[in-house]
Amino acid sequence: MSQQKPKRASGFDSPSGGRWRLHQEHRSRVAAFFGELVGTAMFVLIDCLGCVQTPIFNNTHFQSGLTFGLAILIAIQCFGSVSGAHLNPAITLAATLYGVLHWGMAIAYFVAQVAGAFIGYGLLVAVLPHNAIKGVDNPAGVCVTVLASDISVLQGLFIEFLITCCVVMVACSLWDPRNAKLKDSVPVRFGSWEHHWIYWVGPLVVGAVTSLIYRCAFKGDEVIELRSSNAKIRVIEEVVLP
């Protein structure tokens, strides 16, 4: 009698209809990647639209802040249950060091966020006239990583460190197993490259430091199943890389 060879595991199912489709686990990972990409693009586009000021439309800090909050709300509502709506490499780094995201998916999230930020800002430039993007008051462009004239490089770095510390601390507390409501969000901006390193170094360093401090000092021992129906986000724990 001939022995039947065991079937090799693959990332595809072959349903009775004859069409191939991804396993549910792999589909979740692909969906999470595109959730971060589209969510970041959506957030950057809406947020930066709220920063536009022209001679016809006199914008204010209150209006910009309100638009910023609504942009976060929209992105989380759309993709929070798909990818967690990190929208920022600092939050993704913190999630990985905290232990709720695998490094493979963290790299995928990072790529999606950077690409999504470029897409979002590219759409902004495409849909608005040039004088709405750059003007007398904002020669570098609207919604860009440029320090104010009275802010030094060191001050700018420290500001990014402090505000990201607050956001990462909130995210870590929501990832804590003792907390049943798992949600997180944080902004990302892209534009001028004059001082862009500040907005990478500050958030990423504090994302690593704060998440490790919280994990060592505050994280609870209670364990909950993050993939259960009671969870508010889907946490991708592992990824099998070829």
C-alpha cells in the first residue's frame, strides 16, 4: 500500500468552490497592515486640512485642535478593531516592547504608517491650491515638522519627549491586562524635512523608555485573552516569517 504524504501547511484554504483564499489568521495580519496604512493616511489628511489657513478662511488654534481630535476619532472608529489604530511608530515600538505586538508585525506597522503618512499628505497637496499649502505665514508649508522661530532644537526635542511620554503612558495603561477596554491612538505628522529627526528621536526614545518603565513598575499580573470577543482591539501576537 502506498502511503499518502502529509499535506504541507500553507497560508491558503481551498474551499469547496475551488477558489483559494488566505487563512483567517493571515487575513487578519494583512487587514491590520492596511488598517494602519489607510488609518494613518486618513488621519494625516483630515488633521492637516484642519491646519490650513488662507486669506479667505481665518483658522484658529481651537479649530485646528478640534479637527485634530475628530481626525483621531474617525481613524480609531474605522480601524481600531482592525489594527489597534496605532498611527505612529512610537506607539508601535511601545506595544512591541510592552509585549502585545510581535516584532514582525511591528515592522509591517512601521512601513504602513510611513507610507500612509506620505499618501495622506500627498492627497492634501493634490486637492488644495499651492497658496493654501505654502504662504507668507507658513513658507515651509502647512502641517510640517518645522520648529517655531523661538523654539530651539533641544527644546523641540524635549517637547516631543514629554508629550509622547504622556500618550505612551496612556497606551500602556490601556494595554494592561487589568483594563478590559483596549484602545489607543496617537498622531503622526509628515512634511518638511528641516527638523524631522526631532519627531523621530523624541517619540521613539520615549516610546521605548516609557513602555519598559510601565511594564516593569506598573503592569498587572492578571492575564486576559486579547483575542476574545470582549477585547476592543485585535492584538497580533505572532507572525511567521519565511
